Amino acid sequence: MEKYYITTAIAYTSGKPHIGNTYEIVLADLLARFKRKQGFDVRFQTGTDEHGEKIELKAAAAGKTPKEFVDEVAGGIKNIWDLMNTSYDKFVRTTDEYHEKQIQKMFKKFYEQGDIYKGAYHGWYCTPCESFWTESQLKDGKCPDCGRDVHVAEEEAYFFKMSKYADALMEYYNTHPDFILPVSRKNEMVNNFLKPGLQDLCVSRTSFKWGIPVDFDIFPPSWRSQG
Ligand SMILES: [Zn+2]
């Protein structure tokens, strides 16, 4: 039986699901049901994205641990998906133990094969907020959160070597014209990201703790991947 895989973006658990999440899973459900009827072996996945600074802060404000907070929100999201009778095969939570283990395994593998390397992240830093900002996030040259002065700073971080894959991706897209559809989205990807030159991606944070710990190397325990 021919396999057909479909997934949605995973909902961020900083609050209640909104119409955008709901609309997306209903459309994905429709496709999954249609493909099953056509005789495909369908795997339909959805889930929740449960890490990050925003969740850490929201949990603290609610007087809960981040895990208690995301358990509640993810449970609410899953209830709504079930209420709408969406036919997903698997609901993935990024705090699932097997998911965290796999992320750590992949992170280490990429590091060992040189795809993840240790570098320095440069940005505008607000000391009282302990936050890095990009140029475009600043408000009138000041911290967008507290309005205080920011200064140029850098910190060690892990980066994924996306730049290494630009030529291979371009080659693949050119030889597989159906890989990204519609074509307008493929052109957007090629013109806005690949052609200007893919930037290596910063994949760790030190400014908060609610993430999956990087469990190797000589970094202090506060280092977290974003997975
Ligand atoms: Zn600030």
C-alpha cells in the first residue's frame, strides 16, 4: 500500500489554541480522510510545541511549573481536536520523554559530524531583561520590553550549518519540480532564503531554562537546545 504522510504545524502551548490552529487541523483531517478513502496507508500527525522562554514566563506568572502549565494547555488543545473528531494517528508533545531523548541524540550526532558547531551569537543585549534582540526588534534603538539602553554583546552558542546544504537543496528543488508546491512557495523559498545565502541557525539559548538540555560538551548546565 502506498504511504501518505501528513502533518500540521505543532501548536505553541503559551495559551489557548486559536482559529488558525483549528482551521489548519480541520484541513489536514480532510486530506487525511480523503487519502484513506483513496486507499493510501495514511500517517497523520499533529501535536504541541512546549518549550521556550515565553512559556517559562507565562508559567511563572500563573504560579505553576512550566510542565504543569503545558500539561494543562496541551490537554486543552487535544480536547478540542478530539471534540472536532479529527482523525490524527499521533499527537506529539515536545515534552514527551522519547521526543526529548531523540532530540538529544540528533543534536549530538549533528555535533559529532560537524553540522552543529560552537560559535558566538552577536546581538543587542538588555542587561536588566537578560535578553538578546536583533536590530529590527529594537524600538527606537532601545529594548522593546523595558525601553532601556541596549549594548552590543555576544555569547557562545551552538549553530546548525545550514549554509553547507544550500547548493544541495537548490539542486534537489531543480531536479524535483514537484517537491515544494505550489510553485509560488518554492520560488519564495529559493528567492528569499537560498539565493541570498542561507544563514547558519542558532540552535541553543542560555537566557532561559525551559528547554531540552544539551547533554554533552563542556557547557554549563544552563545550555538548552530549542528542540
Ligand atoms: Zn530590557
